[in-house]
Amino acid sequence: MWSFLLWLILLFLCWPLALLALILYPIVWLLLLPFRLLGIVVGGVLDLIWAAVTLPARLLKGPGA
């Protein structure tokens, strides 16, 4: 909602820049998509490593702890 309101203000103040932003937004989103996917994969791998490192301690604690 805030981004739409900011875009409307930009449209009122400088409409060519607002139209350029409207055209470039999907292109930038597509260019940044691989980096988002890479971030998700790296986060998953780090969570998997953390689970493997802490597994012995969780097993030694027992079921009631």
C-alpha cells in the first residue's frame, strides 16, 4: 500500500519518472529473482547444517527435556 502511495506522489510530481519506474519494476524484479532463490537455498542449507550439528545434543537431552 505504501509503495503505491509513494508511486502516486511520484506520478504527481514527475510523471515521466513514475512511468519509467512502472516499466522498469518488473524487469528489475526478474533480474533479482535468482538472488532471492539463492538466498532461500543458502538459508535452507544453513538450517540443515545447524540441525545436523545440534542433533547429538538434542538426542542426549532425552524425550522429557
